[in-house]
Amino acid sequence: MEELKVTFYLKKNEERADGTVPILGRIRIGKSMVQFSTKVYVISALWNIKSGRAVGKSKPAAATNKELDRISLDIHSAYKDLLAKKETVSALEVKNAFQGISSEQETLVSFYDKCNERFYEKVGTNRKMETYKRYGVALNHLKDFLRQKYHIKDIPFQALTPSFISSFDLYLRADLKMALGTVNNIIGRLRSVIKSALNDGLLRKYPFNGYTFDYPKIVPKFLSEKELEQMMNTPLPKPNLNLVRDVFLFSAFTGIAFSDIRNLTRKNLLKAEDGVWWIHSARRKTGTPFHIPLLDLPLELIDKYRGIAPNGRLFPMLSCSKTNINLKKIASICGIERRVTFHQARHTYASVITLSQGVPLDTVRELMGHRDWRATQIYAHLTNDKVSEDMGRLQERIGNKFELTDNKRAEVVISTPKIKRTKRMKP
């Protein structure tokens, strides 16, 4: 009989707003191992890595240890019960028995529901309600697909194949006539759920093998130099409009996204030895660090709103929806005859402020906080377009200034030289 080991550890990258982090469990029997959520949270400072328990005599520490001891006891009890029925037991079987589920009966839709429930528990900490709702919508499309194409409500994990994934993809494209980006999002969420099932040992073969995501060509929109000047130089009648314009311009000259600007404080500012001010932070969306040297305009805007925003923040921010509503009004006042959204500011920084001014692509990638090169290369195409436009304007300016006097069609006769044949000399 192989020894059962139950250990506990912290998942520090998922700290909640109250400062607590989740405790995960690990079951090991011989070479088989599986992880599980204890649904217990503790402050990191109270945790002892070596013992796998909370330290101290405080009530939170005592309550945490009591619950972990109960979990460990239940797991050992489940293992003992399984051994009474069969000679060898895997870590997954123990986990499933402890949690009251059967791995043989685990199905896609039921597991998808559980994943969504776990996601909902993290809303407000490191997950967004909007994302949770999108997962719910994606699950509903999967349920409709199973009902219409297979006439079933659920499907066992073992029945999932690459063909099933391809059929679901075709259903979204052909039957529902969804846009390519929407299809990718729904399939991508299904893939996340299946990866969780793989990690839990519920699935042996990965059904996405051979499946490739067909990404659409993304052409980001940005303000031209003329439109940017219109926005900067047009007087605005209301303070809120001026605030929205200023924050937009700050983004256009730094490339920082709306949600990241909202979180900026004086602590994110650092003056280098050469006197240049930098912003050091990380993207809220991806966690990718970014380091941006500040131009004159962003510095002026920071100084303009110094001490106005609460909690040391750099700017008093409106909500994203109100900001975009005001941007629509600003565009109308400034004579910009198209829709303007806040995210265009980030595109403007990448294309107009940096790349078109000769900043290398790899530098722009670092400034933008892009993890994937493809995200930055989008703007390289835009730069090429701008080069073409600039050369067209150049042709217009110099077209009549430089003329060749003798511009008649040349008549060139190319003579073929005669090759003098010689007798081959004998050696």
C-alpha cells in the first residue's frame, strides 16, 4: 500500500481585497498527484510554509488550522474507504471521493458550471463581473449546440474529440453567423475550461490538438496629427469635458490604458539620474510591467491635477462609459467627424507619437506593455501606410520643382560584340 500525503500551500498570486489568499491542497499517492481548492483563506503573514499551517494563537490562525485538519482527516477517511474496495487507488479517485463526485460521471456542462461558480467567487478580487457574464453566455451557446446538434443536455469528457471542437466552431460561424472575433472568444473560454479539467485529471486527451484559432486582421483606429491638434487647441465649455480631454491626451502621449491610468499614484513616478521622469507600473489586464519616460505634455497634465484626486492618484477619473460619452461630445465640438473612444488614445501613442516618429518596434512593445509581438506588429502596418501617405504628399510638393531638361524617350542601340574565334592550340 502506497502512502497517502496531504499538504497545503498558498496561492499568493490571487490575493483578495481583504489581504487574504486562498489555500490549496495537494494529494499525493506514489507517483499520482492532484490539487484541489480548500475554499479556506488566510493572511500570508500567518502562514508557515514548512508546516503547511497557520502560526500563532490568534482566532483566525486557530480556525484555519482546525478546518485544514478536518479536510486532511476527511481525505484520509476517503482513502481508507476506497482501499477497502480496491487494491490500488489514485490521488484523483481520493479527491473525487472526498469531494463527493465520481470522475467517471463528470461531464462537460456540469464542470463548466463549476468553473463559472469558482470564477464568480473571485469577482471583485482579481476577476471582473463582465468577464463572468461572458463565460455564462459562452456556456449557453455550448448548451444550445449540444441540444440542437446532438439532442443531449451534456456530454462526458471522454467523448470530447477534435471533431467535436471543429463542429462547435462551425456551428458558431455558419449557424449563428458570428463574427470571427466572437467565435474565438467563445472557443477560447471552452479551451480554458477543458484545460482546468486536464489539470484536475478528468480528461486524458486534449481535444484541441490540431485546432487553430483563425484570428481576424485587426486594424486599430487612432487620431491623426491634425485631429490631435484639433482636440488640444479647441476651447471646451465645461470642466468635465476638459478633464476627459486631458486624461485622453495623457493616454495619447504615454500609451497607458484607461484602467491603468485610474490606478496611477505619485508612487508610480520616479525621477532618473538624468532628470527624466518615468512611470513604473503593470498592466491591470495582463500583469505585464511597463516603464514609460514622460514627455513634457504628460508632466504638465500631472502638475495640472496635482493634489486634486483622492488617495494620491494622479487624476480624478470619471467612469469609462461616461468618459466615452464625453469624448463623443468633445469630438463634435472639435470638428472631428468620426467616433472617438478612449482606447484610440493608446493606439495614437503607438502609431502617431512613437512609431511614425522613428521609435523602433521593439521599444514600442516595451512601452506598451505587450506580451505578444503580434499586438505590436499591428502598428507596424499602420506605419507603412503612413509612409505611403507621406511619400504621396512629398510627390505633390516636389512634383514641379525638379524636371529633367532632356526628357525625350531614349533610343538606345545595344550592339552585340563579335567574338573572334581562334583555333584551339594544341598542348
